[in-house]
Amino acid sequence: MDFYLQWILGYQVYGGLGIGECFSVASRIKDGDPDSWKSEFYKYGTFQEDVALSLANAGNQGAASKRLFAAFCSYRAASMCASPSGDESKEMILKFEHTFQLAMDYAHILVEPIEVPFENSALPGYFYKSTKAGAMAPLILILGGSDSFREDLYYFGGAEAIRRGYNVAMVDLPGQGRTPNQGLHLRYDMEVPVTATIDWLVAQDRIKSTSIGVYGVSGGGYFAMRAQSFEKRIRAIALSTPIYDMQTVIEKQIPKFLIALTRIKGLLALLDKVASLGVDTYFWRVGADNYGQIIDRQVSKMRVDVGTIDCPILSICGAGESQEIRNQALNFYEEVKKRYPESMYRFYDTNDGAEAHCQVNNFQLAHQELFDWFDSVLS
């Protein structure tokens, strides 16, 4: 639960709950109890939304927007501890989508909800058209991990990309966000939906520039790497964290006893409710009933031949990551650097205050350096 709190605290940089508000809610949560986490953050979201409505009715949209961002963060936090396939989760998703979109509207941030057609369904996302160069501006496509929703991507880099004048697409790939409710699940060949997204943006005349950069966070680091190994319109990729061999990461990072517990239905829930909920959520996102299916359908096939990457890369890793992830991040950089000297490696330690997974504890520093690099390679 500590990482969940870090995650939500990190959003404050771009509009969210204040530090005091986060700790106020946290003080009422029983550690290790996902039900109390869910209940307290949901109640706080309702409170923030009610205040926002009063402010909007009084004509103060600026203040209402700030409260709506706080409501979004509260509902999003609550959803982290909700059973993913239940009606309660679906209600929370509707709540945080609504408050996020209304907050953006009141803040005059012209982000447009989009639906990218894909395999008889659609990939939900947001698109921001550059106010500096329109369709000719470079595109930044932001990809999250297995736990992310499209709204999260605004905080994980979208806000800074918008400020810098890029065209920005933030899209949920299969298995992300609410797409499992549409029958779409996590897959190893994420180049397929990424190419579909770029094709759609081009066909809709949203982008005309040949400069396309992709930023992948968490599992999105693998997705972005995999996409560029096939989709050569991508001219630069930044990854936090770069993973080219997921099975080795899983084998070295997840204790064998925990894997064994996932095979005994209900036992993990008795020992650790939060971990059990995380496992159930991942099964739902993959469309699997057990750990063996996850390995067979996805993890065993999640590999990238580093030699197929033919663009500059920014390899990002924090000290909080496992040793195997650190090794892959550095190895990836050293291999690609031989062909693309503009490539960079950035390791964040505790002195940077950005050592956490995806740098959630210091977005301000991480995103400044991230987009300084994109500016240099996509200009």
C-alpha cells in the first residue's frame, strides 16, 4: 500500500491531492486492509466532487478544476483496491473518468477523449493537439503498464509533453485500463495495437510529422521497446524501465513461495489481502485463471531482440528496482549506444529522490530530464 500512496502523492505536481490531504486520508486507513483504503479514498472523492460542484455553480471554474483533480485522484486511488471485474470497480472508473475530463475542461486543457478502433473493439485514450505547431508537431505516445489507465498517463508524462508543445497521445493498450471489460487482454505482441494507434492518428490527420517518440513506464517499457522493434515510424523511445526479457525478471523477482500460493485459491487472501487483490487483478488483465496460463500466454513470449532497435533510446532506472531490472536497463543502453550515440542512461538513486518505480516520488525532476532528451533527439 505504501507504493500506492507514493503513486497518488506524485500526482500533486500536475494537480491532484495535496500532501496534507493524502496523509489525512491515509491516517484513517488500516494498514494492509484494502477495504478501508477503498472506502476512505472514495468518501474523500465524493467530498471533493461536491465542493467542486458548489464552486462551479458559483462561477469559479478555476477553483472547481483543482477540486475535481483532487476528486479524480481520490476515486483513482479507491479503484486500486477494488475487485477489478465487479460493479464497484466499474462505478469508480466512471467516476474518475468523469471528474478527470471535467477538471481538464474547467482548466482549459484541450485534451480530447478518443477511441482507436481495434479488433472489433476500441482502445480508449486521449489526444492533445499541439497549440504551437498543430499536426506538424512531433508526437509523443505515452504507454503505461499493466496497472495503468489512460488518465494516469497525463501524470506520467502527458502534462509535461503538453507544456512543451508536442502532440500527445495517451492510449490504453489491450489489458490496460477498462479494456478487459471489452474482451481485450494483455498480450506480448504490443506492436500490433501501437501500430494501429499510429495508423489511426495519421488517417485522422491528427499528426503529419515523421518525428514520433514513445515513452513507456513500468511494463510500458517493454511495450515501447517491442513496438519499436517492428514499427519503424517510431524515431525515439524512452523507457522507465527497459525490460527485454520479462520471464527472467519474473523468475528472479517473484519469490517461488508466492507463485505457489497463487495456485491455492483463497490461501493468499488469508495471508495478504493486498497481494491477493494484485494477483487477481493481473489474472483479470491477462484473461487467465492461473499462473501457468500467464506464463504460457504472455510472459514466456515477452522478449525483444535488442539488435532490432534502430533509434536513439533513453534507458531509465531507479535504485528501487530489482537487480535484474537494473541489469537489463544498463545492458540495453550499452548495446544500443554502439549504434546510436545520442542514447542515454539515467540511474536515479536516493540522492535524486527519484529512485522509486517509474520515479513516482519525483516526477518533476524525471520529466524535466525526459523531455529535455526528447527535445534534443526529435527536434
